[in-house]
Amino acid sequence: MKLKGIKRSNLVLFDPFRSEVLKDLLLQDAEYFELNTRFSESESSLYVSPKSWVSFIWTLLFKTSSVPGFSLKHRVLLAYYSSILSASGASRVVSLYGATNRFFAALSKLHPRVKFDAFVTYQLHDRFLEDIKSSEAHFYVMGEFDKSQLLKVGIAEAKVSVIGSIHFNAFTRSSYFQKSAKQKYDLVLISQYQHFWEENTCTDIRRVAERIFTQMVDYLNTYLSSHEGLKLAVALRPQPTPEATELEKEYFKAHLNGSYSIEYVSNVPGEFTSYQTIMNSTAVVSHYSTIAFEALAVHKPVVFCQFYDYSAKFRIPSDLPFVIREPNYAQFESAISSVLSPKMNGEFDFDALSRRYNSLPGDEGMDELAKKLSR
């Protein structure tokens, strides 16, 4: 554990985990202090200052008791985060992956004079709403579906802005976007492979997801083996080492073992490789992935597979055209054949689906937002 001082800053980035795209797209002209909320054995820091100690004790004794649903341990952690914000002198706090964190929501109540901006980069299903329904933050969401979810739990409409996916917006503003128009693949499979060492921390719902994904991959193998001439791309997960990427490939080679054409696309940080692969493909196959919803913005049909009892936590909305809700190969085969049909783009209102799940506001809107955050 390292002791670190608290930087005075008008802007604090709460939980900077995987926030490079937010920094590059919206915070490039801003000065900010990063409040790391993820502790690990290899890297963790304790932020302290004389002022923060006083604020910590005061907040713990007199303010956190009014926050419902927090254990003593969580009240201590909340008081710690609150003391850092007080010591930093922040007037604005932003977060990407911490946007639906209940600590972020509670901090917005404890610091009413500070502006909180929550950038939500995934679909807001019911499991997230309980923790954020009392939040005072301004929410920036992907589409009208997420907005309706927030309004449903009482978040004021004035506190919700639809801006699309931060990640996808960054991609469309990059040079890689213009290079991605050529069709190279018939289908792209979004990998949700899980390493064996991740089993130790795997939740029950994640185990269901793993079971669904393997069934879906096996169905895809059957389809490709019986429909000649198709080319598949597999958009691999971000991996910490090349060896981990090779393990992921070995999993797919064991399940996708037909004689059809297949290409594995490694996830290269900063090059938007998964997005490029989607742009290069006719259609997308996914169990449940945010990037599959993002694909709707560029009119890519998506087959979602949501078998078994996964939908209790992450239900695919019923207005999406190709959702397989039970392990039935005939339904899977029909859906894949439909999305590969040349008539596909004329059969569905992809503009409406984009507005609902991943709007694209354009460069001007993002530039204005960047200016707002850098003030």
C-alpha cells in the first residue's frame, strides 16, 4: 500500500479503470485528479492529507449514517472517497466504469455543490437501477432505451443526455473508421470466452453466460459446416499477454473445427480492432455484449443468443429482431440465414434501432461536451 498526496483539482476522474477513451475523447484539454477505487495486491494507493483526515472522521461520524443500505465497512469506504473529494476542492466529478457504482451515486448526494457526470457505456438493465436511482449525477447514456430506464426509476429527464457509446464515438472520429468500409467477412463472432483461472471469481450468472456462449459457438460451427463458402471472423477479447490470447484461440479452434474460412482478430488497444471487424462484416453474432448493441448504429444486423435463465439479469429487449431465447438450433439457423440475406437492410428500421440503443450525436455534440468538462 502506497501513501499518496491529494492533488488540488477542479475535476476528479472517479475510478479511472479502462477510461483511456474518455480521457482521449473528452478530457484531452482538461486537468484532473484520478481517484483510483480498485484495490489489488500488486497496486493500491491510499490518498491522504491533513484536511482529508478531518473530513473523513466528520463524514463517517455525522454524514454516512444517513446513506441507506451501506454496511459499516462500506460507510468507511464512502467517507474515505468523500474526504478525497473535499480535499481536492473538486467542482466536478466524472466517471466511466464507475458511473453505476453506488458509491458514485452516494457521493453525489453527500456533495450537492459538486457536479457529477456519469458516462454509461453499457445497457442499463434493472440490476443497475437500484444502486443509482437516488443519484444526483447527470447521466450520459447510449440510447433512448437507457434514458427510459432512468426515467422509470425517477431520474429527472433534465439529468439524462443521449450521446451514444463513448467508445464507438471515438472509433467514428478515428482514421480507422474510414478504413473499415470493405466487406471481408460474412459473420463476426464477439468473443466472450473465459479463462480457466477466472473461474475462481466467477459469479453464478457468469457461469450461465459461459454455458450459453459455448452452446452458441457449437451452433455456429454446425451452421458454417453445413453452409459452404462463408467466412467467419472472431473478435477476440482484450488479453493481458500474448499467451492468454493463444489460449483463447485454442478454445475456439476446439469448437470451431470445420473446414470453413475463419480469421481470429486480436484486440489491439487503441486500434478499435473489434469495431473494424464489425464494419468489415455483414452481420454479428453475440451472446450479450455492448459492442453488439453498438453495431446497430452502423446498420449491422445482430443475432443475440440468450438461452437458459440469463435473462433475469440481462434481458435482451423484445423489439430487437433476432433474439434466440432457447437452445434451439433450428431457430439459430433461421436467424443466421435471415441476417445474411441480401434483403436484410430493407426489412428493418436500423435508424430507429440506433436511436434506441446507440445514437451517434456527431462531432459537434462531442466537442461541446469536451469543452464543458474542461472548464
